[in-house]
Amino acid sequence: MNYQSTELQHQLAARFVVGSMRGLARRRFQRLMMDIPKLRDEVAFWEEHLHELTNTIPIQQPSERVWQRIQSRLGWIQSKTETTSKWPWFFGAFASLLLIVNLVMLIPADPIIAPSIERVAVIQSSEARTLWLIEQREQRLEVAAVGAIERLPNEDYQLWMLPVDGTPPISLGLLPQQGDAILDLGTRIDLAQVAALAVSREPLGGSPEPVPTGPVLYTTDLIRM
């Protein structure tokens, strides 16, 4: 399961907050939250969203009978036989249940399964420090900036495909200087014909030419899984 998928993160965080995720799945999600900051952000979003919903419910002062039952369960007073109606408790519980059911129904029962990874690439510096991780899924590249990448406020890093037939490089898009990005390859790119990948430093927005105009900083292989 691709936990980097924004849609999947949104769905799982909602299930976690409303309480429909239990047992091993809940403990696994808690461990994932420690490693994936975006999951923590999604959980915070749902917690705030549900908190706003509670503001629409009018505040009610519990009746004396409610306090007596609480004290009785705590052993503070002797339990008495109750002859009053239990319908107020039923309606309160039923309303809460409806709220949770409606929230869960908004979440698809089966998470969307992301396409499998077809190829991967690791772009490293000359000191063998990983800068970007690249995964190919169908006709798109999922890129994550994971290293201490030098920030270029007025320039961009551009990714290129070096074809096996020796023809000029083909631009695959701009690499993120931080965070993640998805590069849509469309139908014109056949990654089966890649001899290597290269990264060049280009003017802001990318090379003004169909080939690199700035220095080529890194090269790497695209490995089929």
C-alpha cells in the first residue's frame, strides 16, 4: 500500500480519528504517523474538522439523574432503582451513532490501491548522499526530495532522460527542491528506452531550449523492479 498517496492518507486519517480503525491497523497507523509528517497533518485536519462539528450541537446541562448515575457507578452513593424513562439516553446515543456513521459513509470502504512501482532511481551527490528518490508508476514519476539539497531561489533543477539510441536528452520535468512532486510523462515518453537519467541546473522555470543549457550535476540509472 502506498502510504505516500495523498488520497489514501486522507482516508486513513479520517478512519483513525472517527475510531473505525482498530487493533493492529490502528497501532500500525500510529507507527506510520511517527515516520510520515503528512499523516500527522491529516489527523490534525480531521480532529479540527470534527471539533468544529461539535460546536453546532447545543450545550445542555445534565439532569440530576445523570449525576446520580455517575456517582452511583463510581461508588460514591448507593445505587437506586430507576423508574424514569431511558429515552433521553437513547436519543443522545442514537444521534452520536448517526454522526459517526455518516462520517464513515463519506469514506470509501476500500482504499484505492496505487499502481505498482515499475522502476526506481536514486540521485546522489558526489559524496554519495541521497538527494532525490524517484519511483515510476505507469506514466508518471513520483519524486521525493530527501536530502540536503542546495536551495536555488532563482534557478531550478531539471530532470532529463538520456535515450539509449544516443539522441538528444528529453526533459522529464523540474525536480522539487523540497517535499514531493509528481511528473506526468503523458504518452510521449517510453522509459523502457532510457539509458540513464541526468539532472541539470537551469534558469527558473526550466531550460529555454529542448536540451540542457546549464551544467549537468548528477546522473543515475533507472532500475526496473
